Amino acid sequence: MTNNKYINNGLGEYPPSKGQQEESREAIDINFASYLIKVKRRWKPALIIFLLTLGATACMLPLLKKTYEAQGKLLFKQNRASSLTGVGEDLGTLKPLLNNQTPLSTQIQVITSDPVLLQTIEKLQLEDEEGNPLKADILEKKLDLKLIGGSDVIEISYKDEDPAISAAVVNTLMDVYIQEQIKGNQAEPATAKEFINKQLPQVESSVAKAESALRRFKEANNVVDLQKEAESTVLQIANLNRDIAGLAAQLQGTIAQSSTLQGQLGINLQQAIALNQVGNSPGVQSILNELGAVEADLARERQRFQDQHPSIVSLEAKKADLNSRLKQEIRRGVGQDLNVSQGLLKGNNNNRENQLEQYITIEIEKLNLQKQLASLYQSQQVQLSRARELPRLETEEQDLLRQVKAAQATYETLLGSLQEVQLAENQQTANAEIIERAVLPETGSSGGTILLASGVLLGLLLSNVSIFLLEMQDRTLRTVAEVKEKFPHKVLGVIPQESEEQQAGVIVQREPDSFTSELYRMIQANMKFMAAENAPQVMLTTSSLPEEGKSTITANLAAAIAQLGRRVLLIDGDLRKPSQHHIWGLSNQFGVKDVVGKTQDFHTALYQPMAKLDLLTAGSIQSNPLSFLDSPEMSSLIVRARQEYDLILIDAPPLPVTADVLTLSKLVDGILFISRPGVVERESAELANETLNNINKQVIGMIINGVKRKEFDNYSYTAKYGKRYFSKNNSIAERNGNVSKSSTRV
């Protein structure tokens, strides 16, 4: 996509270069120049149509009636009562839905709506020409509403043949619109009030349901304050963890002590308790005392006597008896035989008290610690279970609280809105104010100036349409630009239109120093420049249609090249309608047909109209000329000419007329195309292009012939300067003499 600033080449947008800008301006100039040319060609019918249209418009002026226009103005503003009270500020406020729109455009549509227009018609009893009530669409067409720039004012205008009606319509329309706006502003609060009254019972019920659900939740889950309970639970769990850690450490120490004592004593707690009871019994104490006395006596006697002494034996027997009685007492008290040292059972042994009682005390302490630790673990599980429930309870409580708050907020909002709409419903204000009422217009207008201007514009439109219609019917290519557009060949030169006297003969031979002769030499130079590397030796000249000056241009071009010192052979290849002998003023007794038919020698059939130029005319006309052109002898003729001449020009028939050009094109190196504006038609041009494409020979270039003098001057800005230059040298050429026109056979 392109715009007036940037060009898109498919890779992105970039600014047009200077050359592209110049090409664009040149294209505009060419199109405008083409339009002016069409106007110059068709100005007479266009002028007649314009004058007829303007005359018809002028004849309608007396039929116009005077109309009177009345005007009134509406100012749109904010509702002051709402802004002062703070109630209903947004009611009736003019706001557009889109940012790029003005709300006043919407109000214009409201003013011209059917309800407002019909009330105006009814109040004023407006009627049409037949006496029926005026229709709303007819009244709307007579109204003119427009925004006054830079303000919030709408101007309302109405035209009518009666000045009183025009003023009354404007004033009544503004009054009706103001009343409709007030009704509209009151209708909004009334509708809102009705809606709120319907919603209040439902919202109140929603509030009660939400509060009841919250209350049931707290009762079911023993919830007072979940936040404080969560804090307390965290603190209690921390304390329990600390107590559990302390008791566990203390229990481990007690267990270690108990294990040590148990290993030393070799008894368990029940045995220790039983053994302690046995040791405290009087019988056991008596035995232990006796054992003590016997052991003391035995120790004294051992100091005096040996083991076999009766005294020692008697004491040993007594000791054994006492030990046996002690074991019986232990068995009876403990329930089993135990190997217990006597020291544990002696009442006056401090070590016994330390070990047995200490062991029993530690075991009891261990059991107590285990019970306390189990109780702490149970309390910990209870607190952890509650702690795990707290997030769920908090979530449910928050949901219920949100429902309660939402319902309460909605209820409070509805109550506030109800009070607001009740106050807004009682307001009798509008957002528009009549700042200028329509007055009775004193002067009227018939609209003649507008009608004449419309007539001028319509006349210009119809005249231009007639120009384009006539141009569409005319299929002739009339300008150089049209010829260049239709034929995609490089232009070697442009030949201006000459008078009949100037067209006769060969102007290059007759007036070698003229401007036209120089144009032919410029064409020769362009041909040489364009084919600098592979200059064609044999060229064929042709055109789209007869009467385009093809033969005359070929003759003049051959003369111009011969004047430059090159040997040129000009062959008249149009065997059906030859013309080169007429152009040069020669006989056509012998020519191509005679040389190809071998009835005449090549050199004897040649004419030499001027130095370095030989001419081979067509010869006498016979039937079936194509057989001569397509013969081997014709090919041999061209081959021989290539050896003797620098350039061979073959004047061939027009392209679409015969098949001669297709046959001759096989013998040449290039084609020179001649076209003449005003003669060639678009269809002929298309057919000529197709034929040239089928020939598949290089088209060296195109010469445009017979261009009108004015167009020629516009096309080539050097034309007028060249003509001045050559006109100054005409007298010198006349004094020096012209080239001889006489012709002799070679």
C-alpha cells in the first residue's frame, strides 16, 4: 500500500526518492496534458452542452419562490441542580460511547426524531399542500441542525414560505425537545426506583440468610475468635513441645539409673519391693542379727582355732542353719528362690537402704514420668488436630463473612440509591437551555445563486461526460502520447505534419538544409546509436495501416543516410501498391519483379536518384506477388546487395494487410516501424503488435509521422529553436544551390 509520503516495496515502507517524485509529477503532467488535448478536440460539443445546461438552469429562476429562514440556538450544559445537591449527578449527563464522538451529534438525532417532530406538527397543526397533517420526514428535510464550532451550542434553522411558520416551528421544536428531555431525565429515576423497591426484600432476605449461616457455623465449630484461637493454639503447641522435650530427657536419665541399679541388684521392681518387705520383717531381722553374731564369733574363733576345731564346726553349722532359715523366709516372702546377699537384708546396713529403696524410688519415678509424657502427647495431638482444622474453619468463616458483607453492602447501597433516585425524580431540570429564540425573519431568499452555481457545476459535469463519451467512441490514436502508450517501441524520431507541397517528393533531396531534413539525420543518428554493437545492414520499414507516410519516410531516410556518404539501396517491397517511383518521379517499367523473375539484370534495373543512393522499384504489377518475395531469387538478391551496399532499406506493405511482411522479415536484420497519429486505430495497433511479436525480429525503433505543429512544439522544446536556426540559413542554402533532382540510370 502506498500513500502520498511513503512507498511500500514489500520489505517495508520507505520515502519515495527524488526520481520517483519527478516521475509522479511527470505522470500527472502527462495526464493533464492528455485531458487538455481531448478538450481541444471536443470543445464545440462540450461548449454547446454547457450552454444548454446553463440556459435551462436560468429558465428555472423565475419559477423559484422566496423562502424565509428562522434560527434558534440551544445551549447544552451540566445539570446545576444535580451538581449543587450532589444527587443524580450522572442522570441525563451527555456522554458519548466512543472517545472520538461528541454527544451533541446524538442530541441532533434526538431533536429530529419522530416523537419530537410529531408533537411539533400536532401543536402547530402543520399541513401539506393537500391539507393532510405534515409528515415527520418532510419536516425533517426542511430542518437544518448544525454544531457551532468550539462551543456546546446547536443552531436550528427552518425554511418556509411563511415567515411566521418558520419561526414558530423552530421555537416549538426547541420547547418540545426541552420537555422531552425533562421527561426522559425523570423517567430514569422512576425506573430505577421501581427496580430498587423490587430488589430490597430479596437483598434483605439474603442478608438474614448470610448472618444465620455464619451463626450456625460458629456454634457448630465452637468458634469465638479464630484469629486469637490460632495464636493461642500455636503458643500451647510450642509449650507442649518444650515440656515433652524436658520430660523425655528426664525419663531417659531415670531409665539409665534404673538399668544400672537393676544390673547391680539382679532383681526387678516387684522382687525389690517384696525383698524390702521381707528384710523389714522381725523374723528376718532376728535371723540376720543371729547370723551377724555367729559370723563375729566365727571370726574370733578362726583366729584361735583351725577350721576342723569343734567350736568352728559348731559355728559353721549354726551359720548354715541360719542361712537356710533366711532362704525359707525369702522364698516365703518373695515367692521364689533368690540369691540375695545378706547385706541387702540387714536393717542396719545403709547400703541396703540406698540400693533397694533408691531402685524402687527410681522405678516409681520412671512410671510417673511415662504417664506425664503420655498425657502431654495426648494434649499435643488434640492441639495439632485443632490446628489442622483452623485453616479450613478460617476459609469457611471468611466465605461466610464475605457473603454477609456483600449482602449488607448491597442492601446499604440500595437504600442510599433509593433516597437518591427519590430526590432526582422530583427535579424539573434539563441539560439544554434555549439561549436564542427564533424571531420573525424579515427578508427571504429564492436560492437563485445556488441554482445557477448548481447549473454551472452540472454543465461542467455533462460537458466533461460528453468529451469522454466522444473520446470513447473514437478509436483513433490521435496524439504522440497515445501512440507511445500503444506501441512499446523506442521512438527514434518525430516528424511534424507538412503541407501537401512539402510532402511531395523527397524533402531531404529538395531542401537538404531544412529543419525537417535535419530531423531525418537525427533519426539516422539515433538508429546508429541504438544499434552501435550490431548495426543492422538490411532493414524493413512497415506500418499498421496505409496512409501513415511509411514510403515517404523510407525515401527521406535513405536520402539522409546517402548524404552522409554511405552506399544505400532502397527497395520498393510493396509489389501490390508500389509508391517509391511516384515519390522520386521515376518510371516503374523495371524493378524487383523483373530482377527476381530474371527478365532484367540487377544493375540495369536500378535508378540512382542521388549520389550514393540506388533505387530498385517494384516493377510492373502482376498477380501473386508473394511468390516473387518468397523465392530463392529474392534471397539471392538480398545476399548480393549485402556485398555491394552499406545499408539496404526495404519499403514493405503495412503489417495486417498481407503476408508479404512476414516473408520479407526473414531476409532482414531489423524492422523500422512507422506510425501516424490520427490514422492508426487501437484495433489496428493491437493487430500490428501481435504481428510483430509473431515475426520475432528485432524492432529497431519507431518513427512517429505527421504530428501536428502545436503538439510537435510541445513534444520537443527544441523544435522552435531548431526551426529558427534553419530558417536563418535558408538564404545561404539558396545561394549555394540545391541538390540536383535529376535521376539517371546506373
